[in-house]
Amino acid sequence: MTLAEAKVVVEGLIFASESPLTASEIASIMELDAALVESLVEDIRSSYEASALTIRKVGGGYQFVTKAELAPWIEKLGRPVISAPLTAASTETLAIIAYQQPVTKVEIEQIRGVRSDSAINSLLERELIKELGRKEGPGRPILYGVSDKFFTHFGLTSLEELPMKGISEWK
């Protein structure tokens, strides 16, 4: 397979995938080196510079998306680009979970100083967080952490990309 043919296949795989596709997944499918796949993705991304589309790296993988500047027109199609924003309580709870995971509801409430049932339920419904298991000890409380959808929603590839300013006071 030539590089030009490989580029077409990579483009097709990313386009056809329902969720972000990692370089190693593409490499496995195509029996190529992951570094070569990453290089091909960059070439494909460059070829879309004058297009409405781009390839975005989210959740550890690649995904085709429309460029952000097209949002006003896409919204006119009746397809909302952004869902209802998170409440302040949900945002605060999500930040605590992202930085402290795995974390229990009681630990979240100790940091926030208020009950967090509603915020946790909202985040679970949006699939931004998930249950990671149960903590050893009395009552075996549920442990929460962020989901793959969290990374996709916020355009992150890992927790290391989260800003660290002001977080030390939570420890």
C-alpha cells in the first residue's frame, strides 16, 4: 500500500468511526506503525485547512468535526451545537471528580461543603462521569471518575491537560 492509499484509508476509518479512533487502533487495523499513522493524520488535517471540516484529537483519539466558526449556521439547521450548559454546582462537582478521582460522594461533599446528589446525577445522565467501583470500608461507597465522553466533550486527551492553578488547596 502506498502512502497516498494509506492516507485515504486512515481518513475513511476516522470518518466512519462513531467515537474517537486512536492512532494505535488505526495502526492495528492497517498493520502500520502508530507513528506513521499520526503523521498521516497530520497530513490529512493539513489538507482540510480550507474546508469546513477538521480532525480533532479528543479522548485519546481522532474525530472529524466541523470547524467552530460554523456553529451559527449549523445551529440554524435545528441541530444544536452545544447542549445546555452545566450548572455551577455540576461544573464544580465535575472539576472535583476530575482532579480527585477516584472520589466518593462524601469526599466531594466535604470539599464543596454542600450536598451533591443532584450534580452527580446530572453528570451521570450526561455521561461525563462514571462509577469506577466501590471503596473498601464501611458502606463500600461508590467511587466516581471522569468518562471517555468527558475527554471528548472538553477536547482533552488526558487529565494532565487540566489546568493546575489553585488545585493544591483541595489536597
